[in-house]
Amino acid sequence: MAPPIPRTANDDHADPAALWFARMNGGTTPSPQDEAGFRQWLDADASHIAAYRACQQA
């Protein structure tokens, strides 16, 4: 299992989105815990979805 996503000092959604993007697309199959954490993060705030999509388009 990958280490937990580190918390950042700022409240910008871009940094966590980039971390989740790397975790979910890093070349290994995400663990069920990672998948659940990712889904929880996405569902927590609508702006998380937009930030993650921005990472996908970069």
C-alpha cells in the first residue's frame, strides 16, 4: 500500500489533486484503500473534481 497523501499547509485544491492524480495513475494498480480515499476526496467538495480534471488535461 502506498503511503498516505501528505497534508499541505495551504488550502489550494491543486496540490492534493496532483497527488491523487499521481497516486491513481502511477503505473501500479491502486489499492482498495487508495480507491476509497480518492472517492472520498472527490466527493468531499465539487471543486476537487474540477482540480482533478485539470490534472488530467495537463
